[in-house]
Amino acid sequence: EFEEKAAKLKDILIETTFARDNIFVHIVKWLYASDTPTNLFPSIHVYNSLAIYFGLAHSQKLQNKKWIKNAALILTVCIILSTMFLKQHSVFDVLTAFALAAFMYSVCYGSIAVAFERRRQKRIPAGQI
């Protein structure tokens, strides 16, 4: 029953006929055959791309390398857009990945991280850090 529903969903989401026949159409057909849009929510492509970008943006070692941060941002945006343009994910999948990434950002870099660090500082004597 699941396979039947997945096949119906695939027929709705994925184009089966293409107006042209070129290398790019063949690449998209290969992508559709190998990576079906059944692992939908949230988009791990989007979540991982955002997580990597946030890590690079906060890296002390890359502080003076703006070109790396800018390239990472451009690549992240391209990955996010491609997941929707190639119909691998819907806007909902992308938005939920953003929500998950925002939560994890606050855990790693935001107010939650500050609270954890304060608790850690209280438990460890200053001479032992």
C-alpha cells in the first residue's frame, strides 16, 4: 500500500515526459530514478547546507576569509533552490528544515548555547578550565 501511494505521489510530483532531449534532461531523469522524493520532511539537504554554512560563518579560522563565507552562502542558496526546482522537496519541507536549523543554531550559537555555557562555568572552577 505504501509503495502504491509513493508511486501516485511520484506521478504527481515528477515530470515523466520532457519537451527536449539533451544532457541536462538525462541528468534530471537519472536523478529522478535514483533519488525518489519519498524522504520528504524536513529536507536534510537544506538542513545540512544551512548547518555547514552556519559553522563556516562562525569559524574563527575563517574570520578573515570572506570569499569562503560568500561562496558557502551562494552554494547553500543554490542547494536549497535546486531541491525545489528539481521537485525533490516542497516549500513545506524546506521551511521545516529552516525551522530545525534555526532551533539548532540557537542551541549551538544562540541563547541556549549561552545558558549551557553559564551552567558549565558554574560547575567548573576557574583554575580547571
